[in-house]
Amino acid sequence: MKFAHDFKDTLASQGFPPHWVRQAIPYGQLKKCLKKVQRELQDLGLDPDTLRALLDHNTTSPVALRYKLKPAADSNVVRPQLTVYVHMQDGIAVDASLTPTSRRFFEKIAAELSLNRPLAETQAVNADAGWTPRDKMLDTSSPPSGETVARLVDSRSSCETIEVPLVFDSEFFDLLQSDVTNLDALQAEEEEKMTAEIVELGKEVSLVSRPSRFSKSDLARWRCIFELYLDAEVFFATHERDHGARSSQRALNQLQWFQSEVEKRHLARDFKLHESKAAFSRFLNLNMGLLKNLQFQELNKLAVVKILKKFDKRTCLGVSQTFPLAIRSEGVLSRDVAKGVCAHMSQELVSVVPQLNDYLCPVCFAVAYRPVRLNCQHVFCIRCIVKIQRRQENSCPLCRADVVRNASADNLDVQLEKYMKKYFPKEVKEKRRANEIERGIEDYGPGYTHQECLLM
């Protein structure tokens, strides 16, 4: 009862769009339907204790039971099927564990089958040959479906395979699967909207972060913003001890940390272009929308898990593990909505602004200016390659291929050098100055003092 109230209150208080709330799992309605299922089983004498005993594979009871969710022949809608394998002796169910009600029910069903089934469709079996109903259940490759019932008869004993006709469990699973399907469709629709928003936002950021000769560009600020965003790992973590998808609460904490860091460094406040402020506001709204989607998904997934556990607790039929597999949900129960959206965000938005980490020399960890592309296609700064050659080493520091000795001026990547000058002017200037200082020390000794060029 407590979760039902909490679920309803959370839907009303978290600011979800009204059409989302209308599509949420109807937990209260499912609980009412579950009570009907429980009452129907009890009317047949199948209380939880009896069902638990009949479903136990470790017993040698002459009555065995199987509950299965199987797709309908003409659709993907699952249909619950309760099959009982009962040992009959002169028309009487042989099992002391059966309740009087369930015993009478099975005997009535078996009697009706005896009248309705032709003798040619039955098969005689010797009851003394060591056969047990549970062995038969485990050896059956395909269980009976619909009105088909396998009946094994002996002059003294027989085993009946009975499909128990239930009404309210079908109603329960029809309602639950319909709701999950609607949620999957809603999730796909929202993901499509966010993907389109990411593409448009990527175009805006590309314009405002374009390098300009007159310093009218926010390239450096956007680069710093995206560096902080990648460090925050709002929705996914990649660390060894902390990896995988974030919970909505953890994602909220990481998003708040990102916003506080941006505010602390005055990145959004000091934008040079008005369009950058609007784009950053859209970027934050996009992340908040994704967070809302994640919260809504988690809430509904929890509701499904709770109602299935309650179903198992009241019926002992064990559907909490089989239902998600049977319906083949492609959204709420199987994947995280943030995964696809974050992948698009990385490809269409964050990659618009080149990140310095992608252009570092793997030896000195500074920008790889001037870039030397070895024959193995690994890129290093020219200063590090010269040092490796002076040590008379020939192996690439990354792949150990024998390519360093043959490196020459032809290996300079001129196009990449121009790209670095364009997008990383500050870092290139610092690297060039560091190279000049190092070369001056080599030429003039440790007392060398670097001086900038002076205009006379």
C-alpha cells in the first residue's frame, strides 16, 4: 500500500508532463486485478502453499504444475498458461498434498476429458514402470497449448495433463504488457525528439565556437564547458571502480556539480556572443529533459518490478523473472534511455568543439605540435621524435614498430599542423615557446634565458 501512494505522489510532484503521467504504469489497477487472480486460484483450491508445493522440482509428488508465459500464435502478446500433470487412480487424484477443493476440481476436469476425448487419442502406460508426472514434465519438449491435452491411461491408473482455465491472470498480463508497450513507444518518441534537438544544438555551437581572426568567438569557453561536462560523467561513468549507467539521483548530483563549476569559472557569464548564452541554456534544458526521462523510466521500471514480486508473493507462480524476457521490451525493461541520447550527444554535439586531449603527444602530454605522423600512423610532436632518434631508438613508443629511424620531414602532417594552429592557438604558442627554450638550453647551456622578440 505504501508504494502505491508513493508512486502516485511522485508522479504528481516531480513535474512530469501530463501525457507522461497518463502513460505511467497503473499500479493501483494492477493491484486490484491481482486480488482477482488470487481469489480465482483460491476458489480452485490453489492457495500459495499448495502452488509452492506443486511447483517444487525437488519433490516426487504425483502432481506437478507448470506456469508459463508464451507468445500468442498471431501476435507478440503473451498468454499465461497453467498446466497441471496429475496422477489419477480410478478417477481420483492421487496426492495427499492437494486441498479438497483442488482435488475435486482436478477430478472434475479429468472426468470431462474422459467423456470428450476419443479413445484413439490416448496412449496406455504401465503405472508400475517407474513413471512419475514430474519426470514427464521435465522430458516434454513442447507443453500443451489451447485445448490440446495429452492423456495417458491405464486400466488402474493414468496421468492427465490438464490446462487449468484461468481468466484474471490473462487480464492482469494483458493490462501490464499493454502499459509496457505504450511506455516503450513514449520513450522512443521522446528519444527521437531529443536527438533532433541535439542535432540543431550542434549546429548552433558550431557557429558560435568557430575560430575568428577578431577574437569574436567563444571557442575556448565552449571547450572548457565540454571538458567539465565530460569530467562530470553525468549519465555514465567510465572509471574502473565506478562504471556503467548512473541512477537518476547520481546523475542529478553530477549535473549540479557541472553547473556549479561552470558558474564558479564564469564561463557562461563571460560569453562574447549572445547566441552562446542561448545555446548553453538549451544545452542545460536538454540535460534536464534527459534526466526527467531517466527518472520517469526508473519509476515505472520499479513499479513493474514491485507488482511482479507482489504477484509471485501471492501466487508463488514465479513470473518476476520470466515476464521481462517473454514480452521482449525494447525500452523500459531492457535498456536505459540515456544511453542512446548520450551517444548522439557525443557524436553530434561534444565533438563539434575539438578537445585538446585528442591532440596530445603521448610522450610529453603537450599538444602534438609540430605533428609527426610515423609510418605506423601514430602521431607525436617533432621534439619528442628528435629526442628518440638521438637516443638511437627505432621503436614507436605506442606499438613498438620499427619506424622512428626512418622518420623525416616528409612525415610532418601539414594539414594537422594547420588545424592545431586554428583550434588550439594558445596551446600551440605555449608549445612553440617551450621548444625554443629547450633548444636554447641545448645550444647555449643551462644559463640560457629566453627572450621574446622585440619590435624596434
